[in-house]
Amino acid sequence: MAIHEECGVIGVYDPAGDCARTAYYGLYALQHRGQEACGIAAINHRELSFHKDVGLVGEVFDQRTLEELNGAMAVGHVRYSTAGGARRENAQPLTLKYVKGTLALAHNGNLPHADEVRTKFEYQGAIFQTTSDSELIAYAIAQARLRCPSVEEAVCRALEGLRGAWSLIVMSPRKLVAARDPWGFRPLCMGRRGKAVVFASESCALDAVGAKFERDLDPGEIVVVEDGVVRTVQRPEDAKGHLCIFEYIYFARPDSTICGQSVHQARRLAGRFLAAEHPVEADVVIGVPDSGLDAAMGYAEASGIPYGVGLVKNRYIGRTFITPGQRSREQAVRIKLGPLRSCVEGKRVVMIDDSIVRGTTSRQIVALLREAGATEIHLRSSAPPFVSPCWFGTDIPSKEELIACRYSVEEIRQQIGADSLGFLSLGALHKIAPNAACGFCDGCFTESYPI
């Protein structure tokens, strides 16, 4: 699997004044959504302070930094670059000072027309400090605020002129504003802990900070928190939306619930459907850590083949370890994943992975299992074949790099070196989240996009 996560956002209002620490723990829970950079901005007595840098949450923050940041409101962000590149200046939250005061913004998503918007703003005199499309949103809000009586109205006005994906948290000296795009591509939920209000990309972050999940924000909804009072300033009538279905397959943590659907249960269902669609005689079912594990459990349950731990993941290697070049990538796979010989030696193995993108990682894992003594390897993907890139914040490569755009299933099997290969069908894909109160975007599998 070579697709990178999106970003993770958190926003905290807490009159007790321990917001930065709460945001810090929430970002730890969202670390899986981005490992390149992170940051926290806070408001204390209406003064904005922030700290952000390249690196993991535990590397960027320490006790002293958090104590200096603490205040009544905070926004946090973990980043994987989908637009703008992995440069230090693109770390979020973005902060700006303008004629109306200060703003801090954390954004998960992508604007597919960012170049067009940037050119328009530049011809209006805008000077940008980053290459991130998130700065375009910040500028649009600041520009709209000059003509609007409140920051929440400025957010409404600014977002009306944009198209794309955003789960957004904006902080002014007095207010915290959370917003989702009208198509609902990216998740965003709200919870409470006493008088504190917390917004986060996933419910697992609420659990981590002791906040009780209250609800998901609807697509197109904009919510403002002022002096502890929560009110919706915009909620479209048609709020079903098109959540990225890959949240259930790969992005989200298994202990999260998104739009009413348990991520763990969705992945187990995907595995059960795989067992029905692509049965095989085998001795053990294993999953590729981490998001392939739940699907492997589902496959084992439905097939009656015992579940085993066949691959062990090195938990101490971040994405920054991976270096360019084929030899380096192969070495990275060997260090990140180790086969458990006692589980696979002399056995026919069903290996479940969340998806197959370029095929190079799958080929290397198959080779590792053969070295460990597996007699047969039957690869199953809990996602359909990728046939198109994503325009809304997922780092899916161009068609030229997608193996399913260049080869048939049988040819892919031969290249990877597996004894058999099966992908989840599109029909089954839309059945893995039966409790989800939302529609889905599956454009990377169908080339059909909501916008």
C-alpha cells in the first residue's frame, strides 16, 4: 500500500484554559492521518500564539511549549501534503494578521482548482507565503471579513466561492468556527467534555481527550462556538453528501465511528465480502498491518480459515524514513514489515491488503513471505482496483503509475508473484458501511466524481 493519509484537524474551546494540551493529545490520536508536520495555535486573552514544525507530534512539542500555548481556544493540525509539498512553511495551522485582527486555520482536504484561484487572488494584489491551497482559503476568509460583520459570516461568504474538499477549523480571538464542504468529502465531528467543546477529524480523537461524541457535522454545515455557546450558522437542506469511501478502507483509525458507521466493522465486512467473492483453499489468513488486519479477520470468519499474525510491523519508523530510489524502497519494506516464519512456513497463505496501487510494495511483501517459507500466497485487496486519481485530498498517483490502468488482473498477479489475486467488487464496496448516514465518493475506483 503506497497511498498516504490525508490531514487531521482538531479545534478546542475550553474555559478552563488547557486547550493546547487537549489539542496535543487529540493530534496524537490523529497522527495516522499525517506524519510530515504538525502544529497548534492558541488564543490566550485574545492574543494568538502558535508552534509548528516538520515532524511527528511527539517530536515537535514538549512540556514547555504546551504551557506557553495554553489558552481558552486552540486549533491543531497533522499534515500529509496533498498540495503544496512537504515544506516547513506549509505546516499548519496557518496564522495571519490582517486589518480585522488575527486568524488561525487548520484544513483537511484539497481544492482541485487551486491554481486558478491563486492566480485570481494574485492579480488582486495577494502575496502568498506558502504553496499550500489552505492559504487560499485563509486569504478568502480574510478578504470576505472586510465586508462581513462577523468571522462566521466571512467563512460562509468565502466558502461559497470555492469548490473542492474541506473540513476546516478557523479561530479568531473570540470564536471557533468549524465547517465541512457541501459534498462532505472529509469527516468532521463534534464532542463535549463538561463545558469544553471539541471538533476533530475522527471520533478517536474525542475519545483520547475524554470528550463525549455528540454528532458529525453535516456536509455544508458551519458551526460557531462563542463564549461556550454552540450554534449552527449554515446547514443545507440536502446534507447526505459524498464522504470519501476510502476513509472506511484505509484512512480512519479502526476505533473511530464516521457518519454512524464503525470503521472496524466496515473493514471486517469488506473481508467477509472478499471471502465470498474470491474463495480459496488455504491454511491461514493474514493481514498487512495496519488497515488490512480487520479485513483479514472478516475473511477468516467468513471462510473458516484460521486467522494468524503473519506480518509484524516496526512501530518506530515514520514516513520520513523512506528515501527515493527502488533499492531504498525495497529496503524500507524489509525494515517496516517482518514475516512471522512460525505462522507462514509450509502453509498456504491468504494475504489481505487494503489496496494495490503501483504493485511494488505488494510484490516485495509476497517475496518476503516466500522467503519465510510460505508455499502458496493468495493476495486479496479489500478495495477495488484504482483506475483514476483523486482531486479532493488523497495522494493517489496519476493513471500512468496505477498498475490497474496498465495491466489486467492476471497480469498484475504475475507481476506481484502471487498464486492468485482478487479485488473487492464495486458492488460489495458500497455494502461495507450499511449504517453510514451518508453517500460516498468512489471516483478513484470509477472515474465518476460528485463534482
